[in-house]
Amino acid sequence: MNMHDLLDQLSGYFSDIRSRPWHVILTAWCVACIGWIGMLNIPDRYQAAARVYVDSQSLLRPLLSGITVQPNINEQVTIMANTLISRPNLEKVARMTDMDLLAKTPAQMERVIADLNKNLTLKSTGYGDLYTIAYENRNPTLARKVVQALLTIFVENGLGNNRKDITSSQKFIEEQLKDYEIKLETAENDLKNFKIKNAGLMPGEMGQDYFSKISDMQDQMRQTEMELHEAENRRDSYKRQLSGEDPTLLTDAISSSNTPEIDARIESLKKNLDTLRLKYTDQYPDIVATKNLINELEASKKKESKSRRPLSGSGPSTLYQQLNVSLVEATAQAEALKGKLDAYHSQYAQLRGQANRIPEVESEYAQLTRNYDIYKKNYETLLSRGESAKLSGEMQNKTDIVDFKVIDPPRVPLTPSFPNRPLLASIILLGALVCGLALAFLIGQLKPLVRSKKSIEAITNFPLLGIITLIENAQSRTLKHRSRIFQGISLGGLFVVYAGIMTKYLMSAAQ
């Protein structure tokens, strides 16, 4: 099909529609009247709206950064906004606006909640934290009350949830602090009892570990054995010298104190003993040996005092006396070193007997210390977090971290938000005209008319010999003219009615 044939076909369709003007007009009137009547019966619905701004840029937040717990206010506001139109909040709105009093049965209450859920909207305007709350209802007063109730819930939830979170956090931290306080006290008592029970076996008690103590003890034993061997040799030498010495009589009188060397030695040992007692206990081997040596010298002094002759001018020789004193000192020193060596042997045997116990003590002590350190660290951390939570709670209670500013309070416009009657009336008029044209076109397809010679040739398959033209008389032209006038009046009347409807609602909107 070429362009010429397409134009002929479209021209034929237009002719079919033009030949049935009353079908178009009557159908348009019927559809328009039905549509406009239905539009008039649609109840008006009024939309109440409010805008609120959530200001989370508080001056205290940067000032208290690092000291208090800083919640993510923007995220909380977003979650709160997304969950605002939930069933519990809708039920609360119904109670606040007395809508629940109209619901006598659970089914009616469900319809009230469904209507709220359907017609309530909360959306961000796209400019930061600016939100719009809107509700649509036939009753404008009820619509405004619903928006006001939802706005109140929005603000209360924003402030109350933060305080509730802080309170629950403080309560949890306090409970954990009490638990860790008990654990820390138990760990301290266990550690104290363990130290008392294993005194002398604790790691680091003399600045050495077990194996260092063993090594030092062995060195001290070897050193003491050498000193004891030298002392015994010295003692035996003095004995041999005394066995070959013959005491002589002295003509000079013996003074009241004939043992000055012993006294000096005793005095020196006592000073040494006082020095040792400042550092060690009485059970220390050097202290025990010094005490034994002092006792031996004092016993020797008493023995010589008793054996001294009462006659003046008689007594042992000076050499014999000195050798005897040296023998006593050497004997006492050998006995002291022997006692010291025995004490070292006893301590060495005790350490060797603790060879298996000391590693166990070190392991248990390490475990107790580790548990104590963990409890102490957690307790101190919780204590610090508790103070931060407390300060955060004070900040939440005494200041407004989040400020809700109502930009536009709830209000209801004078004109209904639905339906948009001017727009709907225009759509109905356009639809009525389309329906009329469509009906005329459909009738033309069901009852086609022959409009051209090509159509006759296509239908009959015979060549066209001629065309008879209809000659209209005056009467037919008059009737045709009148029909066109009536058609124009009918179609104009439709537009007049449309204009009246538009004027009415436009004037109502202007008022």
C-alpha cells in the first residue's frame, strides 16, 4: 500500500465518522453526563501536612568528643523515620485522635489501622533532615489531628529512644561492673592465698629463678668446703704446736684480764653479727656460725679464767697463751663452717626436693596472675565506659542533642486534595468525545458505505461506466442546514456544561 492509498483509506474513515455526527454527539453527552455525575458523587478528601526539621548539629558533640559516647544521630533518625508508620504507632495515633472509639469490633479497628497505613505518608524532602508528614481524609479536622499526633510521636520517639538507650547501657555496665568486682576480689584472694601457701617457692623471690638458686647453692657449698678445709688444717697445726710447747712461769703478776685477744675478737664478732642481723634473719647460716663462734670464744675465756693460778707472779707463757687462743678460734671457726656447710646441704636437699613443685607453682602463679590482669583490665575499662555513659546520660537529660524544629505546623488547605475536579472534568470531556468518535468509527466498520469509484470497482470487479450525482433541492438543503445547527448547539451545550463546571470549581479554589 502506497501513501496515496493510505490517505484514501484515512479519508474514508473520516468520512464514515463525519457521516454519523449524532452518534458522536449523543455518545459524548451520555459518557460526559455519567462521568460528571460520578465525579460529583466522589467525596472530597483533604490532605493535612506538616514539615519538621531534625537538627543534629549540636555544639556539645564536638566539645565532648572522646569523653562521652557519641551515637549516630543521623542513622537513628533515618531508622526512626522509616519505622514511624508501624502498627504500634498507628494504634497510638488512633487512640490519640479518638478514632478507636468509632471501632466497635476488631474488624472495624483493623479497617481504621488499614486506612491510616494507606493514607499516611512520611518522606524526606531531599534537603538534609527535612521530613514531610501528610495524611488524607474526608474530615479535614481529623486529618489535621492525625498529622499532629504523628508529629508528636515522631518527636517523642526521637528524644525518648536516645534516653532509653543510654539508661539501658548504664544499667548493663553497672551489672557488669558488679560481676567483675566480685571476680576481681576472688582473684585477689586466690592470689594472696597462693602466695602464702607457696612462700619461698614463688618465682622472683630472691631475684633468681629455681635453677639459679641451685647453681648459687652449689657454689656456696664448694666455697664453704674449701674454707672448712683451711680452718681444719689451721686447727690441726695449732694442736701440733701446742703439743710441743712447754709452758713457763712468769714472774710478773697477771693482770685481772689476761685474755685481751679473746675480748677483741668477741667484740669484732658482735659488731659483725649486728651488721648481719640488719640484712638477714637469725636462721641465716652466717649468723648461726657467728653466734657459735662467739659462744666458743666466751667458753674459752671462762675456761682460762678458771684455770688461772691465784698466785701472783705465776702463769702460762705468752706464746702458749697465744697458741691456745688461736686454737680455740680455729676450732670455733671450723665448727661454725661445718654448721654452715650442713645448713647449705640441708637447703640444697630441700631445693632438690622441690624440683617438681617449683615449675607447677610457677605455672599456677602465671595462670592466677593472667586471670587477675584480665579481670583488672576489664574492670578498669568498664569503669571508664560507665563514667562516659553517665556523662552521656547527663548530657541527654540536660541538653537537646537532637533538636526537632517544626517548619510548617499541621494545616489543612481549603480546597480538597482529591479529587482534582477541574482536571477530572477535562479528562471526562475528552474521554466522552473519544468514545463518540470511536462509536461512529465502529459503526462505519460494521456498516460500511461506498465512498469512491475505486471501492465500487473493488467490490463488483466491473469497470465503472458513470456516476449519478445527487442534486439537492431547497427543502433538503434547509433540513441539512437545520441538522447542522442542532448538531452545533448540542455539541456547544456539552462544552457550555463543561465550562460551567470548570468555572464553579475555579471560583471555589480562588475563594
